[in-house]
Amino acid sequence: MKKFVSLLLVLVLLVTLTGCGSKDSKSDGSKDGVFTFKYEDMTIALGEEFSRTKYGEELEYAETPTCAFEDMDRTYTYEHYSISTYTLDNKEKVLSIYFLDTDVKTPEGISLGDSFDKVKDTYGKKYKKDDNLYKYTKGKTNLEFIIENDAVTSIEYTYDAES
């Protein structure tokens, strides 16, 4: 009987540990410890080089002089989100991605209008809070939610280019 219980414990332990292995594809929207944005068949990593070829033709384009980086800050507005960029070493890089409507979601399924409880259930309680801004951090990237009346009213991915 003692051997049977020991064998059963070993089997339970093996089954439990099987789920702890690493995965090549992460389901939490991260890539190498950073948040990534996914839309249809495209994935954008914050801090990566901006590519009109990869992201497609924008609906609107704006640029402003920068006080933090080289050259200009640029914003490319697409149908459901906008991408802001900065220039470093003569390369345009993704600084932030801002959701414009409910037709776009995080890889984990959070969209504008979802409840704060759904955000916490999805991303956990390890966030930094500043008034109604809730910030989750992975490496040099952030996923930020503004919560008003227990609903998500803003979602933005940001990159900490200066750290």
C-alpha cells in the first residue's frame, strides 16, 4: 500500500510539472519579456523598427518636433488603433500603440468597455496605479488601462525608450 501511494504521488507530481515547461509561443501577448500588440495576422513589438510595409497604409499621419528624441515624433492612425514612433540612430521605432475602438483587443481578449475585474482576472493584481491609470510592466514595455466607473476607457501599449 505504501508503494502504491508513493507511486501515485510521483505520477501526480509528474503530471503537474508537465504543464510547467517553456513554450515557444506565449499566450499573454509577450515576446522575450515584453508586451506585443496583435491585430489580425500582424504582431508589433514595442521598440521594434517601424515598417509601413508591415503595418500597411495609414488613414492619417501627423508629426511634431520632439524634445526627447532625434528628428520628429510621428503618429500613424489606422482604422482601429494608432501607432506613435520616435527616431533613434536614424531609425524610426514604435513608441506606443493606442486603441481607438472596441474592434481591437489585447491578445488576451481585453477591449475598451470591459470591466476592471476582467482586466485583473486576465493580467493579475501586480500593477502600478496612478489615479485611474493602471499600468502593467514587462521589461521596457507597459500595458496601460484607464478605468472609469469600473470600465476600461483607454488602452495603450507604451515603450520606455529612455531606460
